[in-house]
Amino acid sequence: MERLFVTRNRAIEKIMIRRRIVSDALDSRHATDTDALRAQLEELERLLLDVRAGRATEFVLHDDVAVQCFVMPD
């Protein structure tokens, strides 16, 4: 697992990129496991709110390789 120390803005950017990827996959005509994608999208939305509010100091994004992000204080 890769570990990154990021600013809050960079963390928000990484979450939004992942959210866009999941949203595009959900909109795809070839999506088969839509329930899992919807659940992942919901989780990303909650995580985005928590990072923006400063409640989340670390999180893991799962893509090809899992990335553990540590949010540095402002």
C-alpha cells in the first residue's frame, strides 16, 4: 500500500478524481455491479465532506493500488 502525506486541498482533489471515475463507471452501459458502485460513491461523498470539515485525518482510496492518505494540518 502506498502512503502519501497531502494537504487538505490535495486530499479533496484526490477524492474528487476518484469520485469522477466511479461516477463515470456507474454511468457506463457496461456497468454490472451498480450496487457496489453506488455504495462506493456514497462512501466517497461522506469522505469528501469529512475531509473538507477537517474531521478526517487519514483515509484509504482503492484503485489499481490502494493509497493511504494522511491529511496534514493547515
